[in-house]
Amino acid sequence: MSRQMWTDPRAWACWAFGATHALSVLAMPLTVQVDPKAPVVGEVVSVRLSGQLPADHQDIYVYLKVEQLGGAIAWYHDRALHDEIKKPWRANVKGPELPEHGVILQYSVKQPGRYVVGVVSGPVGAQVSLANAHEVVFDVIASGAAVPTSSTPAPAPVLKVLDVSKNILQGESPLFTVSMEGPKQGVFAKLGQGAFVELTTTDEQPLKIYRGKLPATEPGAEVQYVIEARSESGAVRTSLTGSVKVEAATDALIGPNPMPAEVIKGMPLALKFPTGKSPADMWLQFPDPIGKVMLTGATLNRAFADPPGAYAYQLMRKDHLGNVYAIQGASGTLTIKDGVLPLAFVSTDVRVVGAPLETAQLIQPGGSVSFKAKDVFQFQVKTNVAVPMVYVRIIGLNWNKGMNSAYGDKSTWSTQMGGLAKGAHDALLFVSEDIYNASSVMSKPEPISFKILVD
């Protein structure tokens, strides 16, 4: 084949397609789309053919040519490139109807320049005439080069954020709703340092709506998000950025830290750690050999029989979103000591059933607590070690009311009382050696004498 035939489109087409008959003109309902519109050298270019052919056209011919310097159109006659990217293609179709989603051809363009992809169609074996071809122009740019102005520039898609979930907490996945105007693209988004997530759409209108949830893995007043519209080959066609506020997962202890500074080895503790949030998975984190000590709700029940020493600790929480964080105001050092632990009351109080904790009245030697005649009140007593039984005695009535071990640890005790007549009632709080015999009063811890005033 002569060099003239390489540079003459009509001669090249006749040779390439083996055509011997006249050609009908390409029907315009057949559309050609090139994606991306301005690819980089080495990037895969997708050519999508869609629409309908004339009834007698069953062959589609696709060619690729490059516009040389000076604006003249000529065939690119590098043989290797010719074999790779300009090989004519014949659609295997049965009749004029193309597949529903069209036919896609892919080329890997290895030289920069202005390219033309053209399409002609005709009956089987018909001679083609490129004068009536449907052509689309696109530019292939060198990596890092500015995108040249195309003779048929494609409008860039326009992205807009329509809505983002409010009150975002660290660990949540807020919903992003994005609109895009222009040709359908893939839309991807990420929040902070998270990975890109592809947003989904079912809207085929000119203004397309995309939605997706983006994990909020980091807190901040302005956590940046990035949204990209990408071509089928993955090239970014346009993007936008913005920021949202992500609240940090935090919690704090209400009131003073109940953990003592030191305990005797083997000493059981029954402590509550009230915080600003509902109890979830909470634990005290110690170094080995103690390690992780789980709480029941917000309550610690444990006898520290670990080797003597000083152990730093931090109260931790894992919330329903999977966030793990330290609770403020609940850290310190617990020192475990060897020794004999003398029996003692750790806390003794009483309050009306159902009343807030802060309304509790302290039971102390020689003191008094006051209630209304209609009140039912509850005693809460803690001892520093396990004891057999704790009683409250109403002396004038010779009535001994045994308490229950609230957690089965024999160091946290409670009972309810009510129905006392109006007046002052002498009472005694004590520990008994015998769970069935209230007369067996132990001298340690020393019994507490107090008054219950009912009006």
C-alpha cells in the first residue's frame, strides 16, 4: 500500500474495510461520546456509541486520526500505533438497534495531540465515505501539561452539596446529599482522613442526585470533605471541598473521684462512677498484673488482692458508635498495701426512696436524720471488708431490720424502712457476727447510735 493511501482518508477507509459498494450516510440518532474529554497520555479513552442505526445499516466503522501541526487532518501512520489504537471495529449487531447501554470501545493513546474519533455506518460490505462521518474532537495532553482548548469543549460537571447530616458525633457516618449537573459521572467523597466512598444515584434527570454516608473518624471544628466527579476511567473531572463540625466523643465524671488513694491488699471496693452519659461499656484500665477491670454499668465491685504497689489507672468508655475514650476526672494512682484491715464503715447514709442521690442524709454517731411520716426511706451502708450481716435497730420498738448485700459482696448493704410513728426514735447501726442473730453485735466497726426524727 502506498504512502498516499496512508494520508488519504477515503483511500485508507476503502482499503481498511474491504468496501466495494456505495454507502448510506450515518444516521444522526447514533451518538458518540468520548470520556474523558481531555485525557492524559497513557490514559484509557472510552468511546461510547449509543442510539439507533438506519434499518438497513448493520455495520459500524470507527476510526481514530490525529490533527497534525497547521490544522491539516492526516492519518497517523506509525504502524505500531495503527495496530494498537486505529484498528477499525465492526459491531456484531443483529439489526439497527444497539444494546440498551450502547457499545464502548477503549483506546490507550500514547502520543499527545488533538485526535478525532469518527464513526460511519452502512449495510454489510458497503463502501464507506468519510465525508459523511460523525466526528468528535478531543485533546490528549502530556502528563502535567495544561489542557488545550478543544474545538468541541465538553462542559465540566457542576457539583453542589445539598445537605449534610447535623450534629455529627465522632464515629458516626453522616449522610451527604450532592447534586451534579452535566453528563453522568461517578461521584466519590471522603471526610477527613477517611477513604473515598462512591455515592449512589438512581436519578437520570439532567440534575442528578447522589447520596452516601461518610465515616467521621476524627473530631474537629472544621473537618474537610472532598467530593469528586470522575470519568469511567477514574480521571477527576471536577471536585469541590468544604468542611463540617465533628464533635469529639467525650464524657466526664460527675462529682469527685470515688476511688481511694490506697487500699489494704484484699480489700473489696464497691464504688459508683456517675458520668454525664448513660452507662455503656466502662472499665478501669490498670497496668499489669491488674489490667482491665470491667464495671457493671457505672459500678465497680472488686477486691484488690493484687501484689502490693502503686498502680496508675484511667476510667475508660466504649460508646454505641465504637468510640473508645478516657472519662475526664477519673484517673489517678491506687496503692495496694500489705497489712491487716480493721473493720470500719466506709459510708453510711439514708434517703427517701426515689429521691436524688444528693438528698441523702449522713448517719453519724450522735446525729439524726429527718423524714415525713409518709416517707419510705432507704439505708445505704458500705464496709471496708466483707462482713456477715448489717442491722438497723429501732431501740424503742426492739425491732432489728437486717440489710441485704446489694451486690453479693458482703460489703455493700441496703434496706428500706417506713411506717414509723411521728416522734424521735433512737436507732443503732451495727454489724452482727451471726446473720440470724441480731443480738451478736460486733465491737468493730463500732456501732453508730443516732436518731430518726419523723414529723
